[in-house]
Amino acid sequence: MRKLIPHCRISLSLASSRGPRLLGCALSLLLSACDSAHSPPPPASPAAIGNAERGHRLLAQFQCGACHQIPDVPAARSYVGPSLANLGRQSYIAGQFANQPETLVRWIVDPQAMLPGTAMPAMGVSPDQARDMAAYLYGLP
Amino acid sequence: MSADFRQSALHPAGPDAAIIHNLSWLLIIGATVILLGMMVLLALALRRKKSGAPVRPLRWLVGGGVVLPLVVLTALLAWSTLRSAHLTRPSSQHAVKIAVTAKMWWWEVRYTDPASGRDIVLANEIRMPAGQSVYLGLSSDDVIHSFWVPALAGKVDMLPGRLHGMTVRADQPGIYRGQCAEYCGEQHARMALHVVVQTPEEFNAWLANQSKAAVTPTGALALRGRDAFVAQRCMACHAVRGVADEATLGPDLTHVGSRLYLGAGTLRNSPGAMAGWIADPHASKPGVRMPAAGDLDSATLAAITAYLEQLQ
């Protein structure tokens, strides 16, 4: 961030020699200027969709490892379905749905509703639980 | 759905396990006290290396090498003999008798139907009434295994061609995990079983249900599953009473849907785990005798899964 906007740092140091009110004004002006000019707010990481730590526990609890390989989930070494190690980098889910967080959540909750006949069963995962699972999978390195 | 059930000799749930628990703690504490004593002596010896009276080796040799072990081991022998006398003696004179036959790598469990006198064949899960002594007839079909449910009793080997009796009692309802305690091959580690202790009423109701033949499925999917089960020749190894009775190579599946686990403790029983297991059991339990279903389309897999899960 700093590297991108060196002039911001300079003006900041100038502002700091004045009174606190001036400093506040300068800062707010400065920040808004920097924001609009140089760094649009980055999109939220897909992993922010839920609680990854809880998702990790849920992936083990629902025994997703009976079919999938999932890094660092106990006993998840199966080849029945695809490995989920690189899910965050995949373009498609189940070979046909664009890999978007909410799509993944819908898929985990009820795969049969999206792709009737797929071998993956609905496991009774609630949408919130699916969000946590998605957070863990998207957060994988 | 809770985590795995407790398998611990430090949390005894029956009288025999309690005796073993006492003995274990006596040995652990005794050995620690002796070790600490030795270390203190060593420290003292190192400190007085330069000055003080000369060490008299004979006294230490006779005292520490003969008298101390003699006293300690004699006392230990007397105490453990006394305590072991209270361990349950195997007796087949109990109302509930269960035959457990170890196989590579699962457990066949047989009850006698109190109504008809016929065998009820089950697998990988033993149920017993709380507070009642139960007789277990332990044997093996192939190699040497060992029956060990740490919360209930000590180990008893299971040898091919021999029958070892064992009487166990669990005081409280609960679920206790056990596992093979004699290395028996590739999947020795995933040869577990669960002992479910219930109130006598629950136990009797459970046994009465297990004695029944498989229910005829009501749903269309499960019905399709039953046909696929036969068409895929699953019953070459698995019996489902009322559908195909003969096979004994693999676990009897008449009431598989009512079990806690699949694959002898490998996966908790759920539709997803069941489907994954059928599609490729080797992915979860490499080396298991059951082959992977190479040519099952997903609809057939779902149908067979639905059929097996409703076999309660």
C-alpha cells in the first residue's frame, strides 16, 4: 500500500506538525483522496464467508473424507470424489457451476438439487455449516 | 453426533477393568517412587564424592539388590494374587451368550434368539444389558487376534481352532470402543468394535428387532436398491436375512443401518459414508477384502445406499 502511494506518507508527516484538529482534517481528506485515486477496496476474500476453524471440524464430523482428500482433515484421503486441496483455484464446481462462494454453499447443502444424479449425497449440512466448510476450503494455501 | 467413544483403561466401566485399573496405578506409582529414590541416592552419591566415609558396596548390593526387590516383589505378588482372585472367572452359565469370531479385519457377532433358539448373526457391534454378566465365546477364523475393550476387561486372545471364554459385566449404560490387540495384518489398526451397554429393557427390544429378517423397503429408491444389491452380487459375500441368507464371507447386513459404524469402526454410519464406502472401501481402509465397486453409476450407488441405510 505504502509503496503505491508515497505522496501520502509525505503529506502525513507534514500534517503531524500541526494541531490535532488540523491533523484530523488532513488525514480524512488524505485518506479519501488516496482511496478514490489509488486503491479501490479489495473484494472480500472468499474465505470470509464463514468460520474456517469451525469448518475444519465440520468437514471431519460429516466425514467428507469418506470420498474426498482434504488437506489437514483427519482420515480424508479418499479417491471416490475429487480432491478438495485446490478447490479455491478451481474455476468450476462439479465440472459445471462457476466457483462462487454462495454456489459452493448451495452445492454442499444439496448437490442433488443442483445436479440430479450426482454421486454426492445431501449430507444434512445446514447453510451456515456449509459456509464454515467453504471458508476452510477457500482458505487452503 | 458425538466424537469417537472412549477407549480407555483409565476409565473403568466394569469390575474387572476396575481391578486392572487399581493394579496399573499401583505399578505406575510404585515404579515412580523407586525411580525417584534411586535418583536421590545418585544425587547424594555424586555430592559426597570427594569427602565423607567410604561407600560399603556389600551393604548396598545386599540391601538394594537383594532385600529391596525381594520385599517389593513379594508384596506385589501377594497383592496382585489377592486382587486377581476377584477377577471374573469365565463361565458360560449366563443368560446372554455372545459368540465373537475375529476375521481379517472385522468381527462376526452371534446371539442366540431367545424365542426361536436360532443364531442371530451381526457384525462389529456388541450390545449387552447393563449390570448383567455376559458370556463371550471368542474365536478366530484366520489368524490370531485379540479381544480388548479396555473399559470393560483385559485382553483375551482369539485363536483359530480354539474357543476362549470370557465373562464381562458393564455397570453403566454407555458405549465403549474396543479393538484388536494382536497384530493381524494390514488393517489391524482399523479392526475396532463398539460395545453398546443398554438397560435390560432396551437390550431385549434391540435383540428382538435384530432377530427379525430384513424389512421390505417401502420407498421406490430403496426398492431399486434392493434389486441392485442382488444384481451387483453383493450377496456373494454379504447376507441379508430374508433376501439372501447364505453368505458368510463379509459382515451380515440384515440390520446394517442400525449400526454405529461401518468397516469395523472405520467410518461413522451415515448415508454419505455408506456411499463412499461402497464406491471404494480401499480409500478408507486400504487392503480390506471388499472390492471397490468399479462399474456402479451414481444412481445405483444412491439406491443401494438408501436400501442399506433403511435396514434398521
